[in-house]
Amino acid sequence: MKESFQNWCKNPDRETLVMGIVNVTPDSFSDGGKFYEPKKALEYATVLIDDGADIIDIGGESTRPDAEKVSVSEELKRVIPVIDSIRSKHSDILISIDTTKSIVAQNAIEAGADIINDVSGLSFDIDMPRIIAKLKVPVIIMHMKGNPKNMQVSPEYKDLINDILIFFVEKIKMAINAGIDQNMIILDPGIGFGKTVQHNFQLLSKLNDFTELGLPIMIGPSRKSFIGVTLDLPVKDRIDGTSATVSAGIMNGARIVRVHDVKIMKRVVTIIDRIRTATA
């Protein structure tokens, strides 16, 4: 998979990939503190790989609502040893670095990561597009309204889908102008990032609108609060709701799903992909 990922990005008949989450943070909303030590992070990443993850996403700064910023040095201290250890043990697995900082992104790629996952959509660090172009790696451009500190403070849109489409068109143009290959861009509409409960359901319903841009779409609905609010369930009991959102997302165009519960979601993806690609 590692060698063929760029071909996957270019292929309109892509299979759906599962991205497993490893948060090397003390304060992430679902698993903060569990995998803070590199040894535990490696053990958990190995479990996710054995469960069927196609990509392991490493994050050293929480992006949950109201999260505090982390310094470059602290983020590097958290993620680089984990990337080193995962790459040493699992040479073929795809690794993405979840960061908004170009210095962290560059160091992570040099340590063995393959993909840059920028939840700010190239908005927080003016050097990020140039660094990505220089490194010649795929980038996930996510839409976020505001920043983690304020994104859930009464988010409003003139037209949710059109506003995000405009954002993506602008960021794609910025990326290409910086020298990033358009075929290396993946788009994420940012479920839960500056969105109300209704906004999140609307995104899942209208996801096909974003596929018209011709680029792969990623979604990250896993265990998020819009599921919890709708079903009145705590984080640990949101697997059924996550399965439903993953299924709907894939049927409406998503080709990467970023999830916590890899073993279960890999099964969901396998069945939904069979439905999606079935011919008469």
C-alpha cells in the first residue's frame, strides 16, 4: 500500500481506506493520556495495524473544542519518537502526521511519516504549503471554522456546503501555486470542527458535492459529540453511531475514514465497499 498510495490518490475507482488514530496527547477528547508514552503508542499502533488499519495517524496536539496550543518543541518531543518506533517495526504501513506546524511536519516526514494531515487546511502556518511542496508528500486539507479554542462558539455559515467548497477551491489553488501536485491533495470537510450537530449531518448527506472537485475525500466522525448528543450516549458507547456515519459517508463519496475503533470499522468498510461497488 505504501508504494501505491500516490496511484490510489489518482485513481477515481479508489478502495476505501481506514485511518487509525494514535493521539500522543494528555487531553484528546476520546483517548487523551492513554498512549502518551512512546512504548504504549507503538503497542497500540501495532494493534490497529493488526486490526486492519491502512494508515496510522499520529497527533501530538489535541484539536478537541477549547484545546490549548502546544509548543513546537513539545509537539516534536511527543510525536517523533513514536513515528521512529512505528516505522522501525512496521516498514510498509502508511503514517500520517496530524499537525498544523510546518516544522513538525518536516521533522515527522524525515522521521518516516508519509502524509501530512493539516486540520487548519494550510491556514495556521504560512510555511506549510512550501514545506509540503518541497517534501513532495500527500496532504490532507481540512476545513475548520476558527480554531480549536473558538470553533464551537455558535458556528454560522451563509451556505454550509458552498462556503466549504469555496474554502477548498481557494486552498487547492494556494497549494498548486506553492508547487504541490494536485494529485497529492486529499480533502476533509471537518466534521465537528466549527460545525453544529445539524451541520455535521448535512455534511454527511451532501458529501458528494465535494467529490465534484475530483480529489479524494476523508471524513473523521469517530465517536464525536454530534453522535453523542443525538443518541444521548457517552464517548465509549458511540460505536454504533460511528458505524452509521462511516457507512453514510462512504456511500456519499468518502474514501478515507479516520476512526478509533479500527477492527469494527474495517468490517463496516468492507461490507459498504462491496455494496458501493456491486454491479448487476
